[in-house]
Amino acid sequence: MQRFVRGFKKGPELPISSDYDDEFKPKRPRRSTSNMVRRSFLVAGMLIFLGFVIYMVVGGQGNLRNQRNQGSPRSQRSQKSQRAQKNQGYQGYQGDSTLYKAQSEKSSGSSDFPAIQSGLTEMASDSDPMPDTVHYFDMKNYEGSAVDKSNDQRVLLLIPLRNGEKVLPLMFRNMMNMTYNHDLVDVAFLVSDCSKGDKTLETLSKYTKALQQQTLLPLLEKKHKRVVGSGVFGSSDMYEKYLPEDYKERVRKAFSPPYHDQYAKPFHNIEIFQKDFGQVIGQGFSDRHDVKIQGIRRKLMGRARNWLLSAALKPYHSWVYWRDADIETSPGDILQFMMKFAGDFDVVVPNVWRPLPTFLGNEQPYDLNSWIESDAAISLAHSLDEDDVIVEGYAEYPTWRAHLAYIRDPQGNPDEIVDLDGVGGVSILAKAQVFRNGANFPAFTFMNHAETEAFGKMVKRMGFRVGGLPHYTIWHIYEPSQDDLQEISKLERKKRRFGSSK
Ligand SMILES: *[C@@H]1O[C@H](CO)[C@@H](O)[C@H](O)[C@H]1NC(C)=O
């Protein structure tokens, strides 16, 4: 069943319980007198309307024309539609019309856009303005370009969530840390297929409300203090003792003041979508990485992405930024940084690594889905069925591709960019026009791939350019595997027995 939750400003009392279906049903009026009251209002309304009609007919043509010019019937209609929007908790368009006005003011003052100017004058002059139910967008203004000082490009930040309760504090701190003007960023979450008892939607709602009311930072800091931990943000797990000291120090710094001036600012608009797609498997680490089910899983994730995108993308978005919730640290200016490459590239991804316990070598590439195509993988694809999905990083599929992750040199130039064929979904910045032209995250086999890797392939086929930044790295959280946990408890036992420190 499909469920949408929207409009925090209007409805802070979100349907938060484990039994959503009941909560989402419209509530019946409870007062017993309400029927009578409603009936008398109806009669009064009809009388007023009758009077109005008589007045209009008697008042004659001149009056009627005046009314139209003042937009009175129109504004009645728009009031009604605004009320309807309010009832649905819909907020989006209020902001848009402001932007639309700003855009049209800007363009009518500029001689660079004669087409826009004449178009707008034709459609809406000052003496006869467009009704506010009509919106005009010159899509030329939303193409996505390299950032300059007067940048006002709006970004849609898309975050899919599944059983994500635990990483939400982390995710919100990463959102807040973005130095891109928050008022130019719209955020849309998709919550899907969470396990029974999982509180992702509830927690997300709570934090989102606090974020927009600028009370989130104290809330998260209080929560953080309550956690008896060894330093890494938001968790008290034993394994964190085994992460490299310098990594932990970096994380500690990343979550400490001073914060930049955008930090606590609300975002322009936030939407939360809830929809289940059905799940093939659990979210446990070993479950998730079985090659046989990867293809199916990736197609389901592709479907979820497409839903989120098509529900949230508005005509005024210039950029779409896909971001996973379980990123621990990432540079605050990641949006501006990646937008720099817009002159040559339409899709850009950073490198994604993760820390490892010291006994496993300190760090490791995380995202192997960003790669450069190889001859071996092309012949492999030719040898497969049309419906087979190649997944990266498995012995079953020796692709011999160059992975963005492995090209990394920690001392390398962060501005270096390489052409990619497949991309991973952890952090994708794409011009919105890429999607408007029809690209998506295939939920079917496309060129023997699915989801984000197929997206990379598709986008290239459409003539766009995909880039990866090998020396510009964001850090994924470390989730220990069963083996890692066993090793850790062995080390802990030894430590207790011998009382040694390491
Ligand atoms: C926030 O941004 C700063 C500056 O780019 C960065 O050093 C820090 O790691 C970021 N924090 C997080 C939590 O990513």
C-alpha cells in the first residue's frame, strides 16, 4: 500500500505509530451537532450565492469586467485551491511562485533573454497579471551550470531510507554541515520496506521537524552526550575501540564546533514519502552481499529511486543530489565542489571509502560500483543472458574494470576527474536535465546492469558525460561483519584474561 506523509509545518502530529493504516484514515467529525450546523451553513451559503448572482446580473457588463480585471473570481478560486493544498499539507508552490517572480523580474531586467522578456510581457503585464494558479518556467534557467558568485541554482537532495533509524543523527548532521545555501536546497526522503518495529519514519519525522524549527542541534547533542561511547558519533558499539585513532580524531573534529553560518538553518522545503516495494531479503550484512540476489535487490532499489525522483523533482531544480544516509563524514562544500565540473560533466561522483579496525588494515574502498568499463567486462556481458545483471566485486563476474575507489591517492589532487561508465549510488550529483531527458535508475536489466550502474551506462548512451573524483573522498560508516565481530570479541576476551591494553 502506498502512503505519503507531507507537510511538517501544517501537521506536526504525524501519524506515528506502528499501525499506520488506521492512523492515515481521514478522521470523522465527532460532534453530534455538527450535521445541523453544517446544514444551516449550507443554507446561508446558498442564500448569499443567490444574492451574488442577482447582483452580478443587475450590475451589468461593466461591473463584471471590472471584477475580472481585479481577479476576484480568480482569487476566490485560488483561495479555494490554496485551502485544498493546505488541507493536504502541501507547501511547495508558495515558495515556487516567489522564485518564479524573482526569475521573471531578473529576466525582464536583463537583455540577455529577449525571448523570456517578450514571452512574459505577452502572458502577464503589470496591468493584467497572471492568476496565481498559472506558473511559467523557462527551463533554460534551470539547466545546471558551474557555480559562480551569484549562484542561485536550486538543488533537490534525495535520500532513500530503509531501517535507517540508527544513522539518522549522522545523516542530519551531514545535511546541516552542507555549506550550500540551505534555502536553495529542497530535501525529499523515501522511507520504504522497514522491518517491523523499526522507527525510521517516526525518528525522521521528529528530527525533520526539529531541523526546520532550528532546534535539532541541541537535541542531537543531548542525545550524543547520553551515548556512552568511545568517540565515534552516535554509537556506543564495542568495535569502535578498534578503529584507527587518527580516523576517530577526524570524526570527533567533524562533529565539533565551530559550525558555519548555514549549519542550523532550515532547508527550503522537505518532503517525506513512504512507500513499500517489497523486499527480497533482510538488511543484514551477509544477506545483502550474496551475488545471486544482488540483481533483484538492485532492481528494487532502482524502482525506489525512480519513485522518489519523480515524486520530488520540480521544474525549478537545476541539480539532483543523491545521498545515502550512512555517510560519516564528507566535506561541507561537497555540492559547490562537484558543481565546479558542470562545464564538462553532467553527472559527478566522489570517491567513497570506509574505515576498518586496525587489525584489518585501517581503511578500505567502499563503493565498487563506480568504474571505468573494460574489454573483459564487455565480452563477459556478451556471454551472458540478456536478463543477467553483472554486479561488481564478485568472483562470479571477473570484470577487470578500473574502480574509482582504487585510483585514489590520499595526497592526490582533489580536482582531478576521470570519465566513468558505471556509478555507485552513495553520492551522485547530476544535472536535473539528465533526468528530464529521460534517464532513470533501471529497475530492469539494461545493458546487463541495474540501478545506478545501469544509470551510468544509460546516461553515457544518451550522450552525457559521467565523471568521478578519485582523490576527493567521503567516508562511509564501518559496519562490522559477523567475522569482524567474532575477531573483536576474541581480542576482548584475550585482553580481559591477560589484562593487557592491546
Ligand atoms: C563538515 O565540514 C567540514 C569542512 O568541510 C569537514 O571538515 C567535516 O568533516 C564535515 N563534517 C562532517 C560530519 O562531515
